Amino acid sequence: MRAVPRGRALASVARALGAHGPAQVHPTAVVHAAARLEPGVTVGPFCVVGPGAHVRAGASLVASVHVAGRTDIGEGTTVFPFACLGSEPQDRKHAGEPTRLRIGARCVVREHVTAHAGTSAGGGLTAVGDGCLLMAGAHVAHDCDVGAGAILANAVLLAGHVRIGARAIVGGGSALHQRVAVGAGAMVGGGSIVAHDVPPYTLARGNRALLVGVNLVGLRRAHVGRAEAAALLRAFRAMFGGHGSYFAPALDPGGASLAERAEHVLRAHGGAPVGELVAELARFVLDPARARPVCAAEGAPRARGRGVGAVPAACEEMECGRPS
């Protein structure tokens, strides 16, 4: 049998292991034999990786990270010390069903972040999309869905079933009520208590959070054109109130209720060449699948009843939606 040159043999081994090379596990780490570590994974000192974990290529557990349950950590994600991922949900209805946590690729999970597995009642999956930044002390509860590129600043608390849209930002110390939805590209100011839904590309702040405008800085960073940004601002003012300007002249509201105004905006402007974001804003407001009302605008009169944008009777004592 002809001998294979050593260099070629090593190259074959490298190809078999993948471009990242073999996983590196610190001697003080505890990794269950059933855990799956792909090539290029680094498991630092004092980490604990359970039997249901799958850590994908190039991911790094820096030190003292606890990965429990059926947890999937995406390629190139970095998890910093004392993060706890995939533990059982804090839900008394949970009876030990095999639910999951999925962290996307190229995420950064900072110190003391907690993200729990889903519940069978909520679909069984808690998901964090690709490219997210979870800053120190953030909490992602069971069955949450955090969109790609979203940022949760320090000590943000997401209750169960919360949905965060792609590229949305939630400021430090904010708390979001269960089943709240924050649309794509929206910004929640630091220290906010969010009890109602925040539409896409808007700004919300306060306790309880109110809408204060359109996230123009976020739109600019996303390279949204001036005409499209102006159309979105006009649509926001038509639906939620506010005066026109040279940049965004006033738009006919077209209805008394928020739902009527959203339908009018969708009919009049949703199909225009610069109307994709406008249509997304209006459809979010009209979406019957949302579990909670939309945040009121700052300074707007309080709506009552059970319609879109109304304040539920159960929230009256908490003053949900009251202008600050």
C-alpha cells in the first residue's frame, strides 16, 4: 500500500473537521457526552453544557456559561460569563415537556443574560434571530421571538410570548408585558414599561409607554430613502395625530378610529412606490392576531372599549395608555 504524505493526510483531517478546526474544551468545563460541539467551538473555563445542547461551528462560550435543555447556539455566536441558556421556563403550567431554545448565528450574549426554553402551550420554542445583541442582565422569557439584528440593552426584561421585530432596539431597564409585540425597526426608550404593542419604525417611551414619533435615526441607519421616510412620517401622523411639516406635510386622517385611519392609509398610500414601510405600519395596526392594543400617542385622548388602540377595562387601574 502506497503511503500518504503527512502533509496531505493532515489536510484531509482538517477538511473533515471543517474550516474552524476541532472544538476546544477547557479542562475545567463539564460537557455532557451527548452534547454536540461542532468544529471550531470554544468552551471556556467552568462552563456546563448539558446533553441536549448543540453548539454550532465557531461559537464561543467564554467562561462560566450554563447551557441547559435542548438549546441550539448558532454559528459564530459568543456567550459571555454567567449567562444561563435553555433552562426550564418560569411557567407553572410547564410539566417538563421537551421544549427548546434557539439562538441564531453571530449573536452576542453578554454577562448574566438568561433565556429560557419555550412551553408546549406557546409552541415549544423560544427564538433569538441572527445577529442579535443581548446586553448584560437581559432576560428572554419562554416562547419569545426576537427578530434578526434586534438589540436588548442592559437589564431589559421580556415576559413570556413577547415578539420583537427585526432590528428593533429596546432601551436599558425596560420591561415588556407578556404577549406584547414590538415591530421591526422600532425603538423603545430606556426605563420604559411597555404594556401595549409598539408599531414598526416608531418610537415609544415612558411608564406606560406612549408613542412619540417615528424612528428617523433608525431609518437613516438602515439607509431608507428620504421620500420613504417622509411617507412613513405622514402616515404615522395621520393614524396617531400630529401636525405636518415641510418634510412631511399633513395627511388626511380618513376616519375616526385608529382602525379606520389605518385602513385609509393602507388604501391611499400602501401601494405607492415609497409605501412599503407605510403598508407594514398599517398592517401591524390592523393585524387581528395581535394579543394586545397598540400604544396610544403621547398627548392623545385616551380611547376606551375593546377596539384597536383602545384601553382594556382591566388596564384602567394601571393607567395604561394615559398621556404623561
